[in-house]
Amino acid sequence: ALVTMGSPIIHYSTRWKDGGRYPDFLEPKKMFCFWGRSDIVCPSPISVNPVFKGKVVDIQVTSWNPLDLEKYRAHTIYWGLDMVHRELAEIFQSL
């Protein structure tokens, strides 16, 4: 499995005419991407790219704390959120 948090994959995949490619070594649905709307690096799910659609499990991170909406803080909060800890535990238990 591959787990990313605030990954810039969606930005860099535009460098390839075909949108890049899903890693050969990963089974579908074994790539997990945590993202947040306010994250300056990953403000949208990776699966908006047709190459990754149906292969990546996008997990939107939300918080009730208005400070977590600040652009730079939004990219650094992943490890500090209970929601992320619970999701990670579920991912690792499923492997």
C-alpha cells in the first residue's frame, strides 16, 4: 500500500500528455491519499485525474478548527488529527 498526505501528484501528473500513470507495483485501491480543500499542495482528490480514477482511495480531511483552514497550516495538520489516525488504523488493519 502507498499512503500519501497532501501529495502534489495531481499537480505533477499534468506534465505528461496522458496524465501520467498509476504505479505498476500497486494493486488498484491500494493507494490512499489524504487531502484537504485548504491544503495549498493537495487541494483536490487525486482521482480527478482519469488515470487514477477508480484506483486511488481519496480521503478528505476535515476539521472544525477555523485555524486549520489557513493555507500553510492545512498542509501540516494531517498527523495531528484523530480522524487521520483512525483512517490509518483501518487501512493498516485491512492489509
